[in-house]
Amino acid sequence: MEQAGNLGFGALLDEMLRLTRQHFPAAALVVLGLTAADLILVWMMSDFGSFLPTSVLQFFMFYHFSEHLLADRLPAGQARQRHYGALFFASFMSGIGILVGLVLLVIPGIYLMARWALITPLVIAEQRDGSDALSESWDVTLHSNGVLIAMMLTTGAVLVGVPLLLLIAAEGAEEMAAYASEVLFSLGVSAWSAISSVMAVAAYRLLKPGTNAIREVFA
């Protein structure tokens, strides 16, 4: 078990900005690709019907995007092993807990999102299994959940909240204005998802600065 560190909001924001600048082409590709796919799938299958294919696409895109952000933490000179199953298990189990928390009182769900925020980098960079990633993320974020919650809410308010208000305001407006607001909302949701991945990797780098996949050699 890794000893829990203490994140600062400014340090987390600086690291997120550094990663975004360094990997901007990949981030832009993810955001635009997800937005286009979401709009096309909704047009073809409706909101409900597009949920599963969109979720599958997001899973693989954000796995590889996070892997790209963690390239320097992966073992050099070795065949890269991808642990889709471990991340799926961790994401599924955490998703159930977060959903229950959101349905019950909202705040518990947001709290769980923060405590399990590091599962993806833990699976990718340290090749942990799903249950181990859940446990390690819970331990490492013990003293940093407040900062992670604040960052999630701040970015969510800007990237999702503002477009959502515009979407609501566009109800009953001209067709072109309504469609533009839908595109903007989808773009905001995709951007927030990408920023959440950047936040997770940034937090991982700050809370576990000396950790890399070398632990596999000694396992």
C-alpha cells in the first residue's frame, strides 16, 4: 500500500496544463472523435440506443489516451501488455458504487469518483489487477479527495454546465440554433471526459512520482 500524499489544487492544475500542452494533438483528436461519434450514433440510433456503443468506444479511446499520457512510465524495451480486462472490472465495480452514490444523495457518488480516480493509470502504468487498482486508488487519494472533487466540479461546471444551460435555452429555438447547442453540449461532455483522464494521470504523477512498471520485475 502506497502512503497517501496530499495534492494541492494549484499543483494539480499546473500538471494538467503541462500534460494538455504536451499532448494537445492527441487530446484534440479524442475530443473531436468522440463528439463526432456521439452525434452520429445518436442520429442513427437515438440517445438510448447509442449508449452501449458510445460507452465501448469511450472505454478504448480513454485507455489508449491515458496510455499515451503515461508513455514515460511504461516499461522500456518490453512488449507492451494491455490490461483491458482489469480496467473493465475496476471501472464496472467503481461505476456501480458511484451510480448508487449519485442516485442516493449525489455527494457520496462524487466522493467515490474522487477516491477511485486513479484506477486507469494504476492499471496501465503499474499493471495492477482490477481489485488492486481500486484498493490502491482508495488509499493513495485519502488526503487528496477534496482537491480532486473541486477540480472535477470546476471543470464540469465550465465544460458541461455552460453548454447544458445553452441547450436548455435553445429549446423551442430555430432548428439551426437548437442543433448548434446540441453539438456544443456533446463537445463539452467529450472535453470534460478527456480532461478527467488528464486529471487522473496528473494526480497519479504527483501522488506517485517515483512509481513505474519496474515493480513488475520484482513481482
